[in-house]
Amino acid sequence: MVYLIFNIPLLLIRTNTIPIFKIYTENRDFQSWLDWNTYGITFVWGIGLLIHWILVFKFRFDFLREWEKKKIKDIITKEENESDQRWN
């Protein structure tokens, strides 16, 4: 969410969709540097977040599968014990 909050306005300002700051310069090196920082860092940060998300949820999904199997087994065992007690 923070990624979107910061980068959407940044990109809108940089593409002059929202003309808050008008940066016009004759210096092509500065313009190139500014473009790299605006687009490059947004892209690199997005790739980093994507990799982080994949790693976090890959392990979490494995954890949840094991937890789900264990929980189902516990519920079945509990129901079997309750049904045995009812009939005894």
C-alpha cells in the first residue's frame, strides 16, 4: 500500500499529469538522472516487493497446508471420540 501511495503520485507528477512541479532544464544529464531515479527506483522497488511477497506467501502457504491437515485430523478424531462416547 505504501508503494502505491508514494509511487502513483510521483509518476503522475513526473509525467506532468499533475503539474505541481514543472521541471524543465537544458541539462540533459540532469534530466536523464531524474528519469532514472523516478522510473528506475519505482521499478526496482516493485520487483523487490514482488520477490518479497513470493517468498513470504510461498512458505506461508506450505505452513497453512500442514496446519489445515493437522486441524482436519484433530476435528475428525474429536468427532470420533464424541460419537464413541454417545454410543457407550
